[in-house]
Amino acid sequence: MQTTYNVGIYTRLSRDDERAGESVSIENQREMLSRYVKEQGWNLVSTYVDDGISGTSFDRPGLNRMIADATDKKINLILCKDLSRFGRDYIEVGRYTDYVFPAIGCRFIALNDGVDTISRNNDMLMIFKNVLNDVYARDTSNKIKAVKQSTFKTGKYIGCYAPFGYLKDPNDHHKLIVDEATAPIVKRIFDMRYQGYGFRRIASVLNEDKVITPRDYYYQREGRPNPHYQNHLWNDMTIRKLLRNEVYIGHMVQNKRGTLSYKNHKQIDKPKEEWVKIENTHEPIISLEVWEQVCKLDNATARPKRTGNGEISLFGGLLYCLNCGFAMSYQQEQHRRKSGDLVVYKSYKCGNYARSGKAACSSHIIYTNRLSEIVIADVQQKAAMVECDEQDLSERIGQHKAIAGQEQLAALQASVRTTENRRAELERLIQSLYEDKVKGAIPEDVCARLISQYEAERREKSEQAQVLTEQIDGFQAEQGNIQAWLEAIRQYGNIETLDRDILLKLIDKIEIGEREIIGNQKQREIRIHYKFVGYIG
């Protein structure tokens, strides 16, 4: 009895295939295969099309619909022009032709390759063709990556759309220009963070003010509604990502994300050593001073708390207990005088004491007004020292930083050497494992497990080395900032009132000692650590 074949024609064209011209076009494939079905006297049920989709992926709309129809017995023969149209992953193609199609009773024909699953005498040819198609996909992927890497290294932007705050230059889409409509929003976000606001608080303020989100703005420019309704609001992750993007200081950092492989197109974050960074490629929106302060806030152990009206307290995030090292806690109390007037007292106390009581530490309480007077007096004193003898103060600061810096720099450099030595050792171990596997001296599963462990540790060591190197670079850069500090402090010789902006520009942290009675007087030690130069006694 002759089998009646209900045929499903499958056609596919990827963007890379378009270069081959009309010979592989969807129309050409459909016409050729339809003619063949008619010549054989078969029944054409449907044509399944995947246009502009890579053959390395098997999650394609047309393919999925065809497999579903074959499973439901709507078709019992699948016809395509050649194996490369069906797919370019030799493992997946083999799984379908050797297991899936026979299991559901479906015949498969790749016409130009002479492959027909009803006849198994061409198995070796099919395997060979599948491998060649896979190699072609790998080679194409490598060429595309090479072109992208070359583009990255010239500082050209290749993203689909410009980062929020920028536009693509209409004369050159690989260049970024400042977007006057959204750049002020970026500046506002950085300013709020500079003042000590947390990511969630910044998002909340923007949402309260109905500030447009990056995705809404993109769709607005495109003249389309935003289908992602959840993105109508700012959130802490969006703020965090924006604040850590070096594009806003004029640097291009690309190749941060990519696919798992040429077969698996899942997007993953790449290790930092694979990023491509080109500096000063476009106009910055944010100054380097603001950027550095924002980066320091990310590493701060103390987070400034808001007052009752939602503002950041004046010294929030800057005060620490001199004795236990804990961050100082802000408090605000109201007292009514005998006259009936309500007085608000603002103060700070040791956070360790506030949390655990006298067994942990003492209160170290200090009032905001009194601390402001002390800081103003110290700033005025340092400014006067600059005016009187700038050379002497500069030498004192240099000597102090040199003594402290030599130890810190030596420790960082020793850590880098240790990390690099371990990374080199891991690379030797991995190479040795490969050699043992080839010789048959170690089981394959043991080899794979050890290589996976060593690779994970090697990546970890690479990241550690990168972080340590950046710390060394940053430390060495700070050594040359003494003159910048001298110029900054000189501006505040006549300062009379403090605000948070001045504090963040001049001071890294302030350590508060406990009050002690010496003789008939109460005294306490307060150490003010200035930016770039540290504590000057």
C-alpha cells in the first residue's frame, strides 16, 4: 500500500544568508519545493517560514509550528531545500533526524543534499553536511565578533539606541551627542546621589515629579506606545545602572554583554577584563568630581539617613565614632521651654551605642550646631595656613601621605602579585589537565569537573586583580591631588555657614571622640579627614 504524504515545506533565511542573493531567498525556496511536491504527486498542506532568524537557534516560530503540526499528524513529511535551511547546529539537526522525526512518524527530506530519512544509506553524507553547516555558523559568528571588536576599539558606538541623556549624531550614528531634553534629568539624578540620596529614594522622587523614564522616552521619540507597562516608573535598578555608566563622563565602555555561544543566544554579563573602554569619545554630561564622589558613596559603609521631612541630615554618612568605628546615628528631639516655645535639638550619637547600649560603646553625643562651629573653625584655620605658608603645609601633607601611602601601596601591590601568581598556576593546571585527558591518564568526567572549578577560580582571580589594579591607580592618582585640595580649601577662608555641598566637596569623614573631663573642663577629640589629604592634626 502506497503512503499518502501530507507535506510541510520549511523555508528559512537569516540576515547572513541575504548576502547570497536570490538563490536562497524565501520565494526561491518556496517555488522550487512546491514544484517538487507537485511532481511527486504529494499533498502540500502548509509552508512554514522563518525569515531573518539564525539557523543556530532552534527556537523559531515557523519551526515550532511545523513540529507541532507533525506531532499532531497534520503533516507526515517535512521538505526543505538543504540541511542548512533546517539548522546549523549539527547536534540538534541530528537529534531531529535520528530521533524526533522517526518517533512521530514523520519523513524528512533535504532536497539539494540528497538526504531522506526513509533511506539510511546516506547517513555519513548527512553527518558530514551537518558538521560543515555548524562550522560555517561558527566561522560567521567569529567574523562578526572580530568586526565588532574592531569597531569597539575605535570608540564607535554600536548600540541599537543611545543611552538616556544622549542622541545618535544624525551625521554619524556611531557618535553620541548630548540630548538637551534628557541630559538635565541625568544631571539631577547624579546631583541627588551626590547629596547622599539612596537609589530607591531617587526613583521615588522622580516618580513623584512624573519624570519620563528612559524606555517611555525612547518609545515617545519613535512615536509608538510603550508595550512594557511596568517600565512607566523609575526603580532602584534603573537608577543604579545609570549612575554606574561611564558614558556620562565621556567614556565609551562596550562589550559588557554577549551571548553564551554562537549556538546559545542567551544574553549574559561578560567579565570586566573583556570590556572595551575608550576614554573621551564624546561630550560628558557629568563632571569627574561628581562622578568620583558618587563612586565613593557606593563603597561607603555608612548610608546617610533622612530627617523627618525627607531631607538628608547635614552630616549624614560622614560621621563615625572615634572609639568603635561605628557610623554615628542622627536624632531629632523636641522640647518645650517654660515660655511655651518649642525647640528642636538635632544631634548625632554612636550607632553602636544606639543599637546595643552601654555594653557596646558610650553615647558620643554631639549637637549639630556645635559640630558645625567646630568644622567651620577648622576649615578657616586650614585656609589661613594655606595663605600664610602654603609650601610648609604642602610638605607636611606630603610627608604624612607618603608614610601612610607606602604601606598601603605595598600591601596592594603584594596582593596583586599573589593573585597573578595563582592565576598563572591555574592556567598551568588547566593545560596539564587537557594533556592528561588526551593521554587517557584521567577520566573525562573528572577532567571536566576540575577544569570547571579551575576556570571559575581563574575568572575570580582575574576580577580581583582588576579591582586591585584600579585601587592602585586610584591611590597613586590621589597622591598628586594635594595642590587641588590646597586650591579648594583656600576658597573657604571666610566661610560662615555650612551646607552639605561644601561638606561633600571638602571632607571624607569626621571621627567623634567621647567627652572627657580634664581638670575642670570637658574636652573631646574630633578628627576631620579631608579629601585627598586625610587628617591634618
